[in-house]
Amino acid sequence: MTSLLYTVLIIPACLVVSIYGQGSDHSQGPYSGQGKHSGQGKQSEEAPEQGQCVRCCPQDNPPGPQIIALPQQMSSEKGDKGDPGWPGPVGVRGPTGTHGPPGLDGARGPRGPPAPNATRPQAAFSVLRASPMFGGDRFQAITFEHQFVNIDQHFNNDTGVFYCMISGIYHFSYTLHTYNGYESYVHLMKNEEEQVINFSQSSGRSIMQTQFALLPLDKGDRIWLRLAARNSTAIFSDSKDFYITFNGYLAVPQDYELSNIIPQKTEPNKANVLD
């Protein structure tokens, strides 16, 4: 700070002295031709002669240019760091970059709790017939001798009827084998109403037929297969190969929350998704 103060005060003083010295020349100064120097630092009482100058300065400081020696190199101490400036305006948004490569597969998460489906109402059956059956003068319910599945015994093999004990939507399917030389004519029945049919004309070829349906049932409804009342009608099966089958199960219980059966789709966390 001392060097800086020296620079600020000395340099202007040198300039003033130099300019004044140049103006004190006898032939060009502002007082040229108006008086003379007394040599005592005071103005002479005598009137100045033309061409002389008047100067009120000591004898040991004669008029004229004054030369002051200045250092060849001047240094100053480093000042304090200034305050940060205001932030500039936001720049133009750059172009969107390309998508990066897919990341590595994450670690397998912990096993979740048991699904609520384990406690949902259940009903299912799958039964088989091991002998042929022929039509006659009246409708007949197709009966079955064997079963794969019969939860809570809702299906009766002797009558060939499934008794609905749980209201809801059920899926049913059945498979038949034609009897050579006979036509097949079988309806899936809900109580006494026809729902779907399997039919084929008489031929010498063996044909496998399948039918299925989704039906809404109320508690107490009956589902069964009915063979047409025709003497020309027959279906084939034997004890070695079961050609006639009948299946059904409860797909959706009535008044049961679908969220307990079907996992709901969830939206991804957008904060973790790259543009």
C-alpha cells in the first residue's frame, strides 16, 4: 500500500513542477516583461523592468525546470479479492444427446409375501367317460365313470351334473369322439337352457370334437351335457383311451376384487427414467 500511495502522490507532483518550470522562461512565461527576480524570495520594491520576471521563491531554488529522479521499476502490493460478479443469463439449451447403452441387470429382489389368491374361493372338476353312449327316444345326460379333479365334490358322476355352490364366472370345456356310422349331437346345458353345441354328420371317419364357453353362474345353477333324442346319435369311448371328457372351473368369483387375482400395472418412477 505504501508503494501505491507513493505512485499516486509523486507522479502528479512531478508533472506540475515540470509544467511550471517550462512556464518560467523569461521570454515565454506569463510574467514575461513584467518584473525581475530579487533573489531574496520577496518581490522588489522597484518596478520590474521589461523582460524580467518576478518570482517569490528562495535563492537556493532557482526558477526553471525541476528534475526529480523516479525509480526505474515501481511495484505495488496485491489488493484484496473483489466480490463475485452477477451471474450471466442462461444460455441456449443444447441438442439432446443420444441414448446410452442399456444398464446391467439389477440384483434379484427378495421373495414377496404369499399371494392373496391362495384364500380365494375355488371350484373345479375334470371327469372322463370310459364307454360309448347311444341316443334314443329321449334326451339323456352324459354320465362319467372317472375323475381327475373334483374339488369339494361339486360334480356328481352318477348324474353327470355340476352343481354351482359359488356364484361367479366359470369356464367349461368338453371333448367328444364320433362313433363311425352315427352322428354326434351334444349340447352344453345350463339348467334347462342350451348354451353351445357339438355336431357332426354320420360318416365312416373318426372325428375328435371340442367345445368350450365362459358362463356366469349363480349358486344353485346346474351344468351338464345332453345327448340328443335321436336313435341315429352316438358317441364313442373305451376303458383304454378316454375319448370323452368334461372340465370346468371357477374363473372369477362374484363380488371378488379383481386386484386380488390380476396384478395391477404400476407406472414407472419418472425421476429414474432418462430422457
